[in-house]
Amino acid sequence: MIYKLSRRIVVKFGGSSVRDSFNEALELVQYLRENNSVVVVVSALKGVTDKLLALSKTGDERLFEEIRRIHEEISRKVGADLEHYFRELESILQNPGKFPSKRAYTDHVLSFGERISAELFSKAMQDEGVRAVPVDAFHIIEAYGEFGNGKVDMKGSTKRMQLLEKILERGEIPVVTGFLGNKNGLRITLGRGGSDYTAAVIGAMLNARAVAIMSDVNGIYTADPRLVKSARLIPFLSYGEALTASKLGMKALHERTIEPLMNRIPLILGNTQRWKLGTLVSSISSGFPLIVHRELKEKAEVSIINAVRIPGIEYPVVKKGANYVSLLVEKQELVRVLNEIHEVVVDEGLSSSNDSQLWAGI
């Protein structure tokens, strides 16, 4: 079942946006709602998921208090009462044996990051006169698979979309927890970066006009800009290119984000702080080469998308696809190799783009 809705936008805010660019995120939602019905998806505050993971392993009271302090910095500003969340978290930490497995227990502990984040964001919107309501994805996203890396049951979840429908019909904005789902009555997480996946799933089920992923970076670059200073922002990326890149290690998107939107709903990536919409993922490709990487146990794999050869660079090829090639490099050489490949394939390649053998679009 596909809902025939119009002018609906799903916007997801990452942890850095919620913690460091809170006001800008609120202003962006205010702007979008002038001409659209908006669904907000939020991640846990920056750094909180890692602290909750450590807390689930150690039960360290100092970590518990640090997590409380991080959230209270915002809760004092917006007047949100979070005490019931911390009482519940404390109870969970004292009773891990109530869960069928250690991983199920950990996922429940991790859920508090997104749940508190949704509470804070919706309360802040209410303070601005916007009718908003926090929605726990546990009630709308059915999932299956392994705890820690769940997959969304699209058919089962679509049946639950009436909850969001009713909120939108009342003229309210649902603020949904990302990263989370319901597996047979237990909380399950959807893997790191799973809030992107949540936003895409909701966008697909509501037939949204667009899904926007907002974070502290401008969009998708030709390489990781933290490691390659000359990396360039890619304005247009095709669904196929984005899907390939995410599966090969690109960290800008959860690898399951593209599939629910494929060839139907555009995905926009942008910077919350600057309101800069940097990359549009749709049927349009700019043809830019894209270099992604992932670290293996002792080596690193570097993949170049939209390149069929790499002039002057010799590294072992571990796999090859219709529009990409993957190389194996020493882990300690990763940064140097990324910059070397980027210089040849992107910097020199784009300056002599008449070399048709250098790269080919999908």
C-alpha cells in the first residue's frame, strides 16, 4: 500500500545538528513547514550513542551521570522533563537478565539516545509555538534480523503508518526516533547511521516529495574531506552511484538508505548550520569520480567509482564492477594513497575531462 500524499518532506537531523546546531535545525523545520507537511527524524545527540554503548558494557555510574548532564544542558533551555527516561534507564541497567540476549539488552540501552533526543526536539518546537509530538519508532517500524543491525519489514511497517498519518492530519509535526525498530516486542537498532535508513523508509511509505539528510557536512564529496583536503563537493549523484558508494564504504549514508527511495524519491544531503543543500541524489549524475574507503583487519580497501582505469597508480585490484574498481592498500598508507589517487583521478581528471577513458558514468 502506497499513500498518495503530496507536499510531504521527511527531514533527518544527525547527532551533531541536534547537539551543536539545535536552533538552526528548529529554524529549518519552521521554514519547511510553511509550504509542506514535515516529518522530522532525529539521531541521538553527538557522542551519546558511544557513551550508552560503553554504559551497557560497564554500568559505570560516572558514565550515567555524564549522559544525564549532556541532555540536561538542552533540557534546561527548553523546559523538558527527562527524569522518567533516566529512571527507566537506571532500572534497565540493573536488570540485564530480563532480556533474551546481551545484544537485545544493549539495543534497549542504546534506544535512550534517540528517545530523549526526540523529546527535546519536540519540546523545543512546542516552545516556538509549533505543534509537535515525539514518536517512538518502536511503534511504527517493524524490523527483523540481528540485534544491532536490524532490517525494516516494509510491509509490516506500512500498516503502522496510520500513526504518523493521524498526527499529520491534525496539523502537527511528528518527531520520530531514528535508528530504532520493533522486533517481536523488543527494541532493535538498525546499525550505525541507521537514522538515515529510518528517514528513507518513512519517506517511501508516506510517498514524500523528498527526504533531506542534514548533518555537519555540506553533502557528499569526491573523497572523505577529513582525509583529503582537496575533495570536492558533488552536486548530483545518481541512485546507483550512491548505492554503490555506500556499499563500498562511504560513511555519508547508511548503505540501506537508497533502496527504499530508488528511482522514485529524491534524497538531499546538506549542512544544518549553513542551511546548505549540497548533494542531490536522484536519476541525475554529474559523472564525478568518487573515492571511498573502508578499513579491513590489516589492510584498507579503496574504491573508485566512475573510473575504469587509474593512470600511473599500481595497487592490487581486489574487485571490479560495471562502474567501479577496488584496490587493496596498506592501512598505514591509506591517507597518502587516498590523496595520491584523488590527485590523479579527480584533480587532474576533471581538468582534462576530454579523456573519456578516465571515467564513465553509470
